[in-house]
Amino acid sequence: MNPIYKGFRTLLWALYFNLGASLISMTQVLSLPLALIAPGVYHRHINKTEGHFGAFLLKMNQLFAPSDIILTGDESDETLLNLPDRLVLISNHQIYSDWMYLWCFAYLAEKHRALKIILRGDLTWIPVFGCGMRFFDFILLKRNDWAHDKRAIEENLDRASKGGPLWLVVFPEGTVVSKGTRKRSTAFAEKAGLTDHRHVLLPRTSGLFVCISKLRGSVEYIYDATVGYSGVHYGEIPQELYPLPGLYVDQAQPKEINMHLRRFAIKDIPETEPEFVDWVRARWQEKDDLMEEFYTTGKFPSKLTLEDISGSEEFTDSKKGQTQGQSIRIPLKSRNMLDYLSPSALSVIALPIVAFAIRYGLQHSS
């Protein structure tokens, strides 16, 4: 890439991200007094800012790293895009921006205000970005203190169990696939007498078990997403090809985010931890097989029919007349221009004007 053009793109992206994220964060900070005098209003405002941030992320991808979601899935009796208000979404972890693409997917499903992500607590200290994360009531873990982490999950989900929309996003692998994590996964498999995977890491189950135990009765389904990125060949490390911020600075983004969805009823998932561990490991073996097929054929298998995706024909890239093996192509594009021009951000822009008017009125009234 031409160094001048790259520098210009970097400047534009940095301005876009830092200004947009800062404006949304400022409205969160300014709303803190409401937490004491009107908690309900405060929480509704924070939910709106979460929706604004999701729309902001999607627009950032549309402008700087355009790509499409290719959605496939197992046979279902309902449209995949008609997702419930409350669910647990588990996924393999390929690149550090996985969570961002899942947030964009939630936006397309109109659930981007309901996202709750489990993430490392030290990420909240990242300038600008981390400030917003602290307000979204995400579950923050220390990763080296299970007693603390278990308590954080339980206390957070106790609040979430009271109702309202909830998309709990969990990456059971805990980190992305890399040469180092691949070696650690292999070593653990050998020590525990397990079969290691080829394309995913062995999942950690303790945190997910606590989540499912807490949400039984208030959440009906787990949705299992298996994600694979175009441009990655067999045996390659996705994170090495698509690092942050190279997605936006170097235009090194996947053109297609392939997402295979499966749905499991929580009532059918074992309630005892040993059986639950076996259940998760079985799903991860199936996930590894799905990734094997993806890297071999360039796509995930699909049992979707035209009936399953009725009402979503504009997203379909399959040949007309096929009745099975359908996929849905969904461009990462905001629905309308005002979706990413956050009302919260616009209110912050107006604050200096309001402050000047108040100061002017006080000066002339004295």
C-alpha cells in the first residue's frame, strides 16, 4: 500500500474511532447522576449507548473494512434471523475481532442493545474503548482468580436473570488460536488423555457451566456459532492474517465472515458438571469437524432450505431453484444513515453550545 495513502487511511480511521467512541463514552459519564436519582432512566440510557456502539462498529466496518456474513446452519423450523431476545451465544475464537463481528451480527438481528460479553478485566483500561466497556455491565474476569471470576459471573447474571433482552456471548476457548495456544492445548490434551483438535482449542468449561446454571429457566436456547474467515488456508493462523488494527489500516480484512449456527435447548443440556464438560467437548469436536470441512471445501455445510430463509431472499447467494444447502449473504451495512449518528453523540456535540448559553445568561443577569 502506498505509504501516503496508508497514512491518510490511518488518520481517518483513528479520528473516526476515537471521536465516535469518545462521544458515546462522554454521554455515559454525564449520565452517572441518573444512577442515583433515576436508576431506571440511567439503565435505559446505557442500553441505548450500547446499541449506538454496536451500530458505530458496524458502520466502521462498512467504511474501512467492508465484508459480508455468510450464514449457514443446521435444519431449523424457523428463520435463523428471527432470533429470540434472550439466548447464550457460544463461539470458537479465531481472531481478536471475533467479538466485533458477533456484535455486528447482533445489530443485523436487532439485538445489539442486549449484548453481554465475558472479557478480561484489564481490557477496560484501554483508553477510550475501555471506558465504554465499563458502563455496558459486561462480565469482567481476572482469569487467574477463579473465586473472583465465579462470583463476578454469578452476581452479574443474577441481575440478568430478572428478565429483559440478553445475548450472553461466551468464547469457551478463552483466547484466539495461535502457535503458542496451539501448543498449550496439545500439551493439556496429552496430560488429560484427550484428543486434541486441529483447528480449534480445547474449551474451558467452568465459566460456561456457571452461566448456564444461572440462566436455566430464563433462557431457552444456546446458539453455537462456528466462525471461519475467507482467505485463510488449511493450517494457517487466522490472527496472523487479520490482526488489529490492520483490518482498517492495511485493508487486511476478511471479505467473508462465514458463520454456521446450531441451536440447542438448554433443558436438554446436562445439569451436572462432569456430564456438562463431556457435552461441551463433544460440541467442540463437532466444531473442529466443521472447521475441517470449511478449510477443505471453502464453505460450511448447510441444511437450510428455502422455507427456512423465507423473507430473507435478498441475502441469499444460492442458485435459484435449490431447496437445500442454502446460505444467507448479509452485507455489513447499517440500515439507515441515522443508525450510526448516535443521538447520544449528537447531544454531546450540543453540550458546549448549552454551556455557552448558560454562561451568557448568567453574565447578563448579574
